[in-house]
Amino acid sequence: MSTWLDALRQCFFIPAPTLTEKNLPDQSGRVFIVTGGYAGVGKELCKILYQKNGTVYVAGRSPDKADAAIDEFKRAFPSSDGKLEFLKLDLADLPTIKASAEDFQKREQRLDVLTNNAGVMTPPAGSKTAQSYELQMGTNCLGPYLFTHYLTPLLQKTAASSLPGSVRVTWAASLMTLAAPKGGIAWDDKTGGAKVHNDRATDYAQTKAGNALLAKEYDSRYGKDGIVSNAWNPGNLASELQRHQTWIEAVITKALVHPAVYGGYTELFAGWSEEAGREENRGKYIGPWGRFVVLRKDIEENVEGAKRFWEWCEAESKQYA
């Protein structure tokens, strides 16, 4: 019951954000990657970081969209001493991800925060990645897992010379974790892999729970190296994620959503707040607009499931690592 009550509190009567562009400290000298950083919530986060003089890599598939966003940021904040760069990244095409990570590492000597923001929600049934994975599983989980894998050595290096709790990887979950299978991931008895339900909403919810599990397993493996890992529900927001909704879904959503900037504040809290970096709060689930909330208990406590899902992602992407 507490999970459902907390879920309601993640939708209604949400407290004001505690960390915004108004009180975020100067980010000079720090380097960030925001996947999907030229649209929706990711765009709002990039805007905040750039105006505070951070070096921000806007990662995604479309150079045209990235260039338009970067131009908009520069015009909005002409006095910023930050840097904006496009990083080509296609999370739905696993063999290309290594080159994206290598490109970044040729250009930078540090990485302070990786925000795994990009994702896809409820695409047409049967949609697949370039390697024929269910599109949401490939884009929301396998791609971010592999990208993070390649960047972990640089995150470890950065953490070794940075303030405790300041180097982080954050992962996109959702209120839809409530609709995920028991434990977060359902397993296919025939293949041994994550099950494809052929239901847009269930498959989406499973990937969001999957990211919460990846965040936990990453913490168990790399927390000792000083890297904070957490998952977040950005909130019910107006963004491009809704582009695949039916008209009735769109009508219902419109009545419940908030401006995308508030999701940016959720991500900002996860990646930049002092609270989220404290030892006692490491790995806690974060909700709108930047506070600790409740993750469904069977997902929260599924240590073995997190390990199994991590190992499945590792095995599926091994040939590209």
C-alpha cells in the first residue's frame, strides 16, 4: 500500500524542486554527457548545465536537432563560459556504440556525470532495433548498459581525483515501474533472456524497471570506486516520448503532465545534488522534482534479479564490447 500511496505523491501535490538553475553551483571544469540531450527533459538539463559553465555533450542520433539545440542554448546564454558539443550516439544499434564512446574519450580527459536520459516509449508493436531486439529493451537498457560500460574506466579515473560523491551515472526509470513484471524483469523459459511481451506498455514498464535494476547493480560493482549510481522517475511530463501514443492515451496524458523542465530538475537532483551523493543516500530511488521516493519493493529488493539482468545485458552485448 505504501508504494501506491507514494506513487500518487509522485503525480500530485509534488513539492517544489530544491535544486534548479537558480541555486546550482558553478560547473566550470566539469564534463557531462546527456543522452537524448536535444529534446524534452534532456534538453532542459543541458540548458541548465551550460548556463552554469559546464562542458556538455549532447548525445543522440540527429546532428541537425543537436545543432539547433546547441545554437538555441548559445543564444540564450551568451555569457556562459561552458562548452557544447554534439556526440553521435545510436543506442538502438549496438555495434556503433563503441565508436561513440571512443570519440568522446579522444576529446575529453574526464567525465563527471553520465545521464542516461534517452529512451523510447510504446512504439508500434513489433518495432525492433538494428540487431532485432524489441526496440524498447534495446534502446532503453542494452544501449545504455553498453555505452556506460565503455565509459566506466574514465568515470573511475575522474572519481579518483574528485570530491566524494560527485561523479555519477544516473538511469531513466519511470512511474511505469509499477506495471513491470514481478521482480522487474520476466524471463523467457525458452531463450533464457528477457521476455518480450508483445504489449507496448508492459514491454516499456519492464525496461524502466530494468534500468532501476541496472542502477543498483552498477552501484554494487562500482560504488567502491567512488561512482554514485541511481535511477529516477522524472515525473509525468510533456515530451517527445509521447509521440507514439494513441489519441485517447494522448488525451489522458495531457491532463496529467507537467512542463519538461521539471523533469530536468529531477535529473539535476540525481546527478548534482549534495543529498544524492551522500553515503547514506547512494543508490536511492529519486522522484519528481528531486526527492527520494519508493520503488516497488519486489524490484528494490531483487538483488539476484539485478545481477541476472546485468549479466544478460553483458552477454547480449559482449560481441560489441
